Amino acid sequence: MNSITLETARLVLRPWQASDLVPFAEMNADPQVMRYFPMTLSTAESDALVARAEDKAKRDGVCFQPVALKETGEFLGFVGLSNPAYNPALPFMPCMEVGWRLKHSAWGHGYATEAARAWIGFGFETLALEEIVSFTARLNLPSRRVMERCGMSCDAVDDFRMPGLDHTHPLSAHVLYRLRRAECPTVL
């Protein structure tokens, strides 16, 4: 399974296409979009991220995939499920993560929540996952609100420091949100 397409009321969640590379690179170069990441990405780094996502789709069956407006086909960013790979491993791995990154003009419309809910539903219903996690910098309140709207909750005992970032870096402190299948809201 490496060619998943999901639809919601307003969105199409689909595999990567060559035409996504330019708008994805533009999004990853935007300091507003990347404010909760250590740095913006060059075009080469952005393209490499797509290549890694496609490799994950082939290996794991899922990855962070493009999200587009159903009505126009406009590329909004990515949302999806991913089996994260960090070295050293994060304290809660192995796991399945739901994540997103949308371009600035797509913020504030509920797209991230709508798409994340679709992927969570897919994870529980089709992949039979028992738990889905999401994590972000403690400071990233917009993403934390999306996690909460998806029914996810966090516990301070799961807080962690992101490997590769100095402990004094403002983005080092991360929070982990969890959603277990048994707790999945019926709105999914």
C-alpha cells in the first residue's frame, strides 16, 4: 500500500507529484511556516524531504502526503501518518505519528484538523493501529490546538528534548500527544 488517496469534505489527501516540489520548497523556505523548526529549508533539502517521504510510503505504506483543496487542486502543504526515524530514537518509539505542515495562507481554515482527522481515522480503521501520537515544540500552540481538536491529549511525563538540539535552544522542549483507538472521538 503506497498510493493512498483520502478525501474529506474540502480536501484531497494524495500521493506526491512532481508539480508539488516547487510549492513545497516555497513553503519550507517561509520563515513563518518554519518558525517552530530550527531552520528553513533550501530547495535541495525540501526535495530530499519529499524523496524520504516517498521512500517511507514504499517501506511503511504511509507518509506525510500532500493535501490539496478539492475544489481547485491548490497545494496547501502536507498531512499524514509516518513512522518517525530519529537517531537517537525518541523515548516513545516505535510509534505512528500524525503530522502536518501547511503554507501560511492555509492557516486558520481548519484544514490541518480536517486532514489529520481523516488520517487518524484511516490509521485506526484501515491500519488497525492501537495508538497514534503527535509531537511538537512546547511553544507551538497552533499545532497543539490541532492535536487537541483531534481528541489527542498530553501528559507532562511524556515531555522530551528533541535530539540534535542543544537543551538551551527554545525549540528543544517538546510535548507528546497521544490518542488510543479506544479513546478515538466519534467525529473521526
